Amino acid sequence: MPKITKRAVAALQPKTTPYFMWDTLVVGFGVRVMPSGTKTFQVQYRKGARTRRAALGRFGVVSVEQARDQAREMLGQVAGGYDPVEQIAIERMAPTVSDLCDRFLDVHVAVHVKPSTAKDYSSTIRRMIRPALGMFKVTDVLRKDIANLHYRHRDTPIQANRMLSVLSKMFNLAELWGLRPDGTNPCRHVPKYKENKLERYLTQAEIQHLGQILKRCEDDGSETPHVIAAFRLLLLTGCRLGEIQTAKWEYVTERGLELPDSKVGKRCVPLPAAARAVLDGLPRTAGNPFIIEGKLPDTHITDMQRPWRRIRELAGLEDVRIHDLRHTYASIAVSGGMPIQMVGRLLGHTQLQTTLRYAHLADDPVRAAAEENSTAIFASLGASKPKNHLRVIK
């Protein structure tokens, strides 16, 4: 049996059935010749009672020397008790990131996450994670892969950060499920982008104008009473859209709107007289448990964005989002002198830091009072009303 060389392999001719040529230098190293003429380097060894064989690469792509060195290394591993073919099979069967996504959604999200959040997770996985990482083995994902993916979405920093949070949770669970070694989460030390959240508050004039538009839509029937009521309740209670959208009549008690499962868990939203008046004026359909009734029986309205776009266009408030109604409620409370901790309780914040975004608004009435007071004193001194000394730079 000759030593395998480039010339010897090149001279091998195909037969009607596959056959092998074995090396005399490294026992177990050979080349397999297929009827098609394809020649593939092989390594063969015994593990217990089984004969194992693994391909090392095609002739012409891998040199004889490279294949022989690889065979020598694998045979050395076998001598040390390691089974490279079995390991290759294990790696081939190892779950991909796409598999991890499926398990994450089925085992974790479906059980532990609220439906609205689950919808966001599913969307993030479908749009951003699967296309980029789905084919990767879970064990092969490196920090640079996560960092590069995060960087690709730098133009939408909030979405990029949400994606990073979902990935981090997925890989934490991958460790828990034994799919990666402990402490190897590739999302660690990937910094999040700064999120410049624009807070939009309606002025008193804008609130009045919005109220007029809501009344007009109510009177002419262009929007349903339940749509109108939803927006009024959002302004009057500071609730999140989902809290009003899915609220049921059974939640309304003497204490207020008792939400059993809000974003922050169970909480009671105070219902002032104005909010109760809105509720009292709503038509109710027998058997429908929801306050904001949908068109179908026993349902609530699921899409508030389209009616809001129509209403805000009529009101000239194209830059105002539904969530800004909640911001407006908070801004009026803080500007009116309500303690920031109390505002946080009304909004259902679990952390004071979340409410502190409104803290600067508490200075507005103080500045106004200071201005009014100093103007009165200045007038008493016999001087005219002070002019604005700010220079306008053109």
C-alpha cells in the first residue's frame, strides 16, 4: 500500500463503487474515491466495538499534508480517550439561536410575560434577531457578534437597546438550560445607547382645543363614544393606554379603577368625579365586560392608533402620541405643586427615578411667582416694567 502523495491521489481513477486508498505513513489516514470522481480525505479509527470515520476535506481544496496533519491530531485525541466524530455529531446537533428563540418564546415568554410585552418580544425576535443570528449555534455567538448587531441598529437606539435586553435574557436562560457554559453571556459589557426620549406635554390651550375636537367628533358621530371616552380617561387618570383599553366594568369600585394585572402588577387608579362622569355616560352592551367596547361581541378596541391619528390631525397635534396624554397628566400634577412621590403613585411607578423625569416642571410655578413678585416690587420702586435684556443673535 503506497504512501499517499499528491501525485498518487491525482492518479486515482473512479470505479463503479466507492473505494479507499490508505496511507502507509499514518495508519487510519486515507482518501475515498467516489464513482463521480470526487476524492475526499478520511480518518478512520475504532472506538470500543465501533468503527468511526470522519471526512477531512476534498482533494484539491485541502492538501495531502494538511489532511495528514489533521488526521494525526484526531488520532492523537482518540488515543487520549476523546472521540472527535462523536463531538462533531454533538456540535452538528447543537441548538441554533433560532432554536433558542423558539424555546424562549414557548417556555419563558408564554408563561412569565404579559401579552403586550410578549408581542414586543416576538416582534423584536422576528425583525432583528432571527435574520441576523438565527443560523448561529448558541455556543458560537461571541460578544463581537452582539456588539456588531447592536451597532447596526444605532440609528434607532431605543429599539437597539430593547433588542439587546431580549438577547441578554435569552442567553441567561441558555446558561440556565445548559446550552452555554455559566458566565458566558455574550451580551455582557455591550453598552446600551443613550436614549433621548422626547417628552411632549400639552399646554392648557392645546388641552382645551383637543377637548373641543373630541366633543365635535362625539356630536357628529365620526368616532365612537368608546373611542372618545378612552382618550378622555387617559387625560383624566394618567393611565397607560393598555390599562384603559383592557379595563373591565368589574374593576370600577368605590376606591377607583382596581387593575388586577397592570404593567407593575395589581394597583388601584383613583377615579375623580370627571372620570366617573365619562364612565357614566358610556353606552353598555349586555354581556360585554369591557369598558372600551370593540365592534365584535365581548371584545375591547384593539387599535387606538388610527382614531388617534384622525383626532390629532383635526386638532393640529400631529407630533403628539397617545402616551403623551399620560405625560401631560403628570406635568400638570407636578406643575401644580403635587409632591413627586405622590405623582409617582398616581402613575403607578415602582421606582422614584422613573417619576423624576418630571421633577424640573416643579420649578415652573416657582419661576412664575418669582417673576410676578419681583415685577410688583420693581413697580413699587417707581420704575417701569423691566425689559427683556436677552440679545437676539441673528
